[in-house]
Amino acid sequence: MASAVVKNSEITEVMDGIGRRARAAATALARSTETERYDALGAAAAVLFARRDEILDANASDMRSAEKKGLAASMLDRLLLDESRVKAMSEGVRQVAELDDPVGEVSDEWLRPNGLVIQRVRVPLGVIGIIYESRPNVTADAGALCLKSGNAVILRGGSESFNSSTAIHSCMVQGLAQAGLPEDAIQMIPTTDRDAVGYLLSGMQSTVDVIIPRGGRNLIARVQADARVPVIGHLEGICHVYVHESADVSKARDIVLNAKMRRTGICGAAETLLIDEACMATHWKTIADALIEAGCEIRGDETVCAADNRVQKADEQDWSTEYLDAIISVRAVAGVDEAISHISTYGSGHTEAIIAEDQDTVEQFFHDLDSAILLHNASTQFADGGEFGMGAEIGIATGKIHARGPVGAEQLTSYKYVVRGTGQTRP
Amino acid sequence: MASAVVKNSEITEVMDGIGRRARAAATALARSTETERYDALGAAAAVLFARRDEILDANASDMRSAEKKGLAASMLDRLLLDESRVKAMSEGVRQVAELDDPVGEVSDEWLRPNGLVIQRVRVPLGVIGIIYESRPNVTADAGALCLKSGNAVILRGGSESFNSSTAIHSCMVQGLAQAGLPEDAIQMIPTTDRDAVGYLLSGMQSTVDVIIPRGGRNLIARVQADARVPVIGHLEGICHVYVHESADVSKARDIVLNAKMRRTGICGAAETLLIDEACMATHWKTIADALIEAGCEIRGDETVCAADNRVQKADEQDWSTEYLDAIISVRAVAGVDEAISHISTYGSGHTEAIIAEDQDTVEQFFHDLDSAILLHNASTQFADGGEFGMGAEIGIATGKIHARGPVGAEQLTSYKYVVRGTGQTRP
């Protein structure tokens, strides 16, 4: 099995080499053709499936170490690969290959009165550093999205999945080689030493253009504190569903249930339900029955506790907790103003939904709130690049610089202006 | 006259207060109407002209201090205001008012197969910190652009222009007040203490969303090293004009002359001319005669020096120097590949022009180079938001994250997704 081969003292040298090779690969990729990138992704998808036994062996080794360390069952499940998961990973890479190619797209074009024709043309960002946690499939997903968008990538996964990621990475590189693209276009940091992350964040300004952290609150906080290059941050999702008094009861029930319980472990899962006091009598029991029947624990404020003895008492901490579990906090509010105020105070700017039939209230919710995704009469679990029609995604960005919401291939690009003249000089 | 009123020990407290008030103003601005922002800008434009004597008095005070300190003539000229410059500043604010309002614009909209309608809607970034140098008019320009785009701004100008900027800032605030918008929407740091910049860069992550530095290499380098919030960087412009052997001689002469000499002090001025060896005999003398007649000093490589005894010898340093003066460096190259290689090595990613009649060469230049702006048969001095039809600009961004090229009101926005459903849940 592969293991952490880099000694601490050698990290600077190793990382500088990775950076230099990534920069050279980025220049080559920026000049590569759509067909070359398409072929490399197709080849990588095939290799991933062909070498599945090798990937599963590496994963078994990671799983043994993780079990020995006593990792939680949810962590073990994120780490685990089986044949169907490897197949899904291979198909995911194939799907990225089939996406529209963003590189070279003319996203805008206009004519100036002096005859200059100005085009805005999409170009890759350059070199992207991606720091993620235990899911080994991110190695394939993120590698594929960066390649599709013409970027070189430096991957740094969690230490638990090091062997799995190394095996997957090897398949991606084989795909690159088969298409004649530089193998350095997708590099993986060959050590689990945490100092390598520190150096990636703060020592490689000339070779890394942007860092994308994908993981829990501690990871993101460290990256935002230490990074000396731009960061496209993916914060946690403290997502809200607000049920207005005009809501249709069965829509409210179905959407709240889906937003909370379809999958509790994703960032688009609802964590807090806000409900108008005015409709507690008419709407609450239907919603609560559905949640409780599905196995959800409810933690409510005083009004909700008073209305329903199946509800636990919520404390202040609950309003800013991302449970990622079958638990929901519930607060009764006086109306949309109070709902907006609560979300502005406790939300993470990720995704919020309003259930209402009154259009003015919906428009106020959309206008006054500033989260990446706002939905009307739809589940927060639609917060997903695939559901948005963007294909695969790196994650949901919660910052406002560069990209916001689902980060797919298009969001991994910048642009340049191409101006065609006939001899114009500026007066 | 106003002066630096904040004691060093109080900076943290003062800056935290500025940040809190900016955040509150940003929330109010995000919910303000287009008409309110339009009215505030119109009022500010009128106030700037009405209070011109006060601004000119403050500027006279700054000029006296600057002369006493022995500032260079070019610096003094940047600092100087007169009635016509104040009038131009007022008209500039009026022009920003008349721009299309970017806030709330639906930049994209699509329907998903499940019936969800997804809109991408422009929203302000939030709170912008702008750090600039001696030109006092930036106080009005940057304040106006941030207000137009619904952002609160914290301005920090150069110490030489402190009194001028304070007087201009006071007029902008009066405009806000007259339109009923929060006066804290445009704040100016009330001290020239450099520690305030340090705190703005690294201590205000919760109240500042992005920093835009506008100035010389040292300022930008400090900001990029110290900032703990995203930076939209404006590096120097080492702009190139490449004359291909297929170039029309008179176009080459006119464009090189304009790119270098129209105004030598702006970032879009050409600093280096690359010319095909193959057309030295046919093109050089025409171009060189025009430059020399206009008073330009020429520093050339060996080939150019050998061809023309009016040329000084360039050294290695010349290729990476932004002269901002009537000096141009010239290198003879073997063809477009060598031109691209030279620009990739020495350029700053700002603006490059190719003069050529051969279309394939032009397309290679456009494809292989990755600068913010690439032009064919047109002057590099078109690198300007106004010339692009974007109205006023903060500057030309040379990074690739968020905004690239001219940064106008639209580039000072982010977006949110607004999703309209009819009860959809995710399968």
C-alpha cells in the first residue's frame, strides 16, 4: 500500500516541485483542445472501472486503519467503497466529460461606436488547490471538474482515505497520459503531513491561483485564517424552511419532511423550521406528525413546546447548529419579518425555503434575504449542482466572491477580453 | 482643516465601529430602491459642485504640505484639484448615477424538467474596502460606484490627499442624507495612521467582504500579503504591442504611437514593443521616427540597436519595468511564438495588442496569451471601463478571481439564486 512518503523536512521542496509542475501543466491545459480533455476524462472513467479491484484493495486497507482508530459509523460509511460506488464514480467522470465545455465560450460580445468588437471569453483559472476530507470519490469528481474546465489541480484529501485516493488518482493520471495531456494536470499531495496543507495555503502564491476547501467548519476556518491566496469557501449549511400562514398544508408537510429527512447528512438539509404563530393551530400537527413518523426529533421554542408535548425544549445553541442528523429545531414567528430576521442572524447564507401562497410575502423573502439559494414551495435539498442542471459540482459556495451556490465547471473559469479592431487609436 | 484625529491606541475601537456601521448600512442598501441610490448620487454630484470652494481650500492645504515635503511634480499633479477638476468629478458622479442599475438584474433564467424556475439575480457584495493613493477624485469615483452597486464602502486614501478626500467625502455623505439613505454607506477612515490599514486588511473579516487596492506595486504587494479577506487586485500594467511581419505599416505606427504616448502615466500605456525581425527593414523606421518625434526614448535589444543608432541599449530590467513615462523598450523577435513567450515571461497580465493582417497569427495570439485584455489592431490605451462601454471603473483587475479587466458597477456585485416551485420535493 502507498503511505506518507514525504518527510516533514522535505515538504517545502516537494510542494514547490508540485507547484511548478502544476503551473506548467496549467499553461499546457489552457492551450489544450476540448477533444483532448474529453478524451482524457473518457479514458480516466474507463480506467477507474478497469482497475476497480486495486481501488477496492486500497480502500480495504484504509477501512482497516479507520476501524482500528475507532472512527464513527457515519465516517466509516463516507470512507467505504464497494463495486457499485466505484462504478458510480467512473460514471460520474464520464458525465463530466459529456458536459458543455466552458473553456473558450464567448459569454458576451458587443460592438463599440468606434468599431471595436469586444468579446468576453471564458478561460481556466489556472491552478486550483482542493482540500477535502474523508470521501475518496472527491478525488475523481474534483479532478474531473478541474480538468473539464482546463485547470490544473493539486488535491489534498483526508488522511483516512489516503490509500483509496492514491489509487483513484493513479487512474485519473493514466487517463491524462492516454489522451496525451500532461500527467501533472491532476496531482495529489503524496503525504498526509498537515504541514503540507499549511504550505499549500500560505507558501505557494506564485503557483496556486485559488483554494477550494470542502469539509467541516474546522477545516474551512483553518483555510480562511491561513490562506494567502483566494479561497472559494464552502461553509456549513444551516438551512431554514419558513412556513407562512398562507402556506398550503400538504405542500408544507411534504416539503418540510423532504428538506429535513430525505438525506440528513448533506449541506442542503434543513436544520431549522420557522412557522407563523398564526398557523400553528392549522398547520403544525400535520407537519409534526410527518416528521415524528419519519423518526425526526423536534426541538422547539416555548410556543411550539406548549402546543405539542412531543417536542423537546430548544436552547439558544440549537439555532446555530448544523445537526446533519434526524433532528430539527422549530421556532414560531410573528410573520415574515421575524423569519427574515432570524435567518439573517443564525443562517450560514446557504439555502432557505419559504412555503407560502401569498406572492407578496414570497417576494419580500426573496428580496430581503441574502443567501446563495432561496426557494419558494420547493425543498432545500434541491441545493445541488446536478439539480440545477449544472452537472457535477465541487460543492455549494457560501461566500460572495467569484462563485456562489453550486460550483461546477463554469464556476471554475475566469474570462479574458478579446478586442478586434481595424486600426483604432484612442482620442 | 481636518486632520488625523484618531490616536493609534484607539484604532481597533474606531475601526470596529466603522465596520459595524458599514455592515448595517450594507443591509439597508441591499434593500434600498434603485431610485433612492440614483437620487443620492444626483444629490452628491450637486453638492460636490456647490461646495467646490470648500474642497479647493482643503486641497490647497494638502498641496502646501506636499510641496513642503518635496513631492515629485507628477505626484503634485495627481493631487491638485482646480475648479474644472472638481466639476469633472461632479459630472463623473452624475454619470455613475445614469448607468444601468446592476442590482436585482436577472442575469440568467432557466426551467428545470421538474418545473422549478431558477433565476440568477445580481446582489451587492456587501462591504467593500478601497485603499488608494494620492488622487483625491477616487473618493468620489469609488464612493459613487460602490453606492450604485448597492455596496457600503470604507475608503482609505493617501495621507497627502487627506484633507481633500475628507471634504469630498463630506459631500458624498450629504448626498446620501438628502436621499434618505444611511450616511454610513460611504465612510472614510478618519486617520492617516498606517495601523488602520493593517486592521482593515486583517482584523475585520466579519465586517469587510472584499478589499480593492488601487495603486502602485508596493501597495498591492502589502495588501496581498496581509489581507485576510478576498482581494480584487489591480497590478501594474506592463503592456505590450507586438508588430507582426504582416502588419500594415501605418496602422503599426499610429497604434504604437498612441499606445505609448497618448498618456504615458496610465496603466494601459504600452511599455514594450515587440517587432518581428522579418519586418525590421520595412516597418521599423516609420515607427521609430514617430516615437522619437513625439519625444519618446527608445531602449532596444542588440538587433534594434544595430538597426538604429538613435536607440539606447536595453538591459534585462527594462523588460519588466512599468516606465509610466516617455520611454519604450523594444525587442526584435523571430515570430509570434517568441512574442507570446516574451509576454508570458515579463508581462503583468494586463493588456497586450497585436498589429497584424494575418488572421491565423492573430488567433494564435488571442488563444495562447492569458492577459485580462487582448487587442488586435487597436491601441492598448483602450484598456478602460469607459472605452469598454461599462461607464466608470475602479480600475483594471489583473487577477482571475471574481473580476478581471475593467471593474465597474457590475463587477462589484455577486448573485443569488431564486428558485420558484409549486411544491417540488427531491426524489
